[in-house]
Amino acid sequence: MASFTLLVNGAAQTVSVEADTPLLYVLRNDIGLNGPKFGCGLAQCGACSVLINGKEVRSCVTPVSAVKGPITTIEGLGTAEKLHPLQKAFIEEQACQCGYCGNGMVIAAKALLERNARPTNEEIRQALNGHLCRCASHNRIVRAVQRAAKEMS
């Protein structure tokens, strides 16, 4: 085992794990964050997405030893008392039915809005393309991102 100190949602977290342990397992099992979900384990569904240095990363296939920079999970975007505009918009648009894809969709949208404050519908759809939603809430999700973009600009 090796010791790793990660900056997660602004706080330093030290964990002792094998170097090849997926970041997702560290976040959920060692740090206690349940926003990122285990979906496919193959980086294909997006449920495990987090931001590292502001870039969307699939944590299920990212070894903890490869993490170089601050990590932001959905828990780090806002609080129950003060939601991030994306979290608020997803609630207002009822964008998530079962909620399983919500983490990845919000994280991908956050990464998009950081690099493009006023994305078009096509740009939003492209940014979310690699995320699976089995409830078919895609149109609501796009509306939520549009709403958040308006509120944030």
C-alpha cells in the first residue's frame, strides 16, 4: 500500500491504498463521497465522472496514482443550502428521473460551462454525448444546462 494525499472539494484527504486502485473506489469507499457512481466500470457511461483540474475524468478507470491536481465531485459544487446553478437547474427542470446519470451529466455540464459560458444546443448535446441516461431524460437535461448557463452568465 502507498499513501496518497488528494485535494478533494478543497480539502486534503490522505488515503492508504494500492497505486492502481481506481479513483472512484477511493472517493466512495475511503473518503465517503457517494456522488460519483459505479455504472459500467469501463468509462463508457459517465456515472463516475469527476473534475480533475477542471477537466472531466472517468474515475472508474483512473488509478489514484495518476491523479495530478484538485478533484471536484458533485458534492463540491454546492451545498443543500446553496446549490450550484447547475444543481438547481437540474431540480427545476426535473432532469433526472432515477438520478443515476445525474452526477455525470452535471459534471460534464460544469466542464462545458467553464470553457463555454453560452453553449448552443448542439454543443450541449455533444458535451453530454458520452453519458448514458436510461430514463430518456435527455431533453430535460439539455434544458437544465441551458437554464444554468443563462443564470450563470
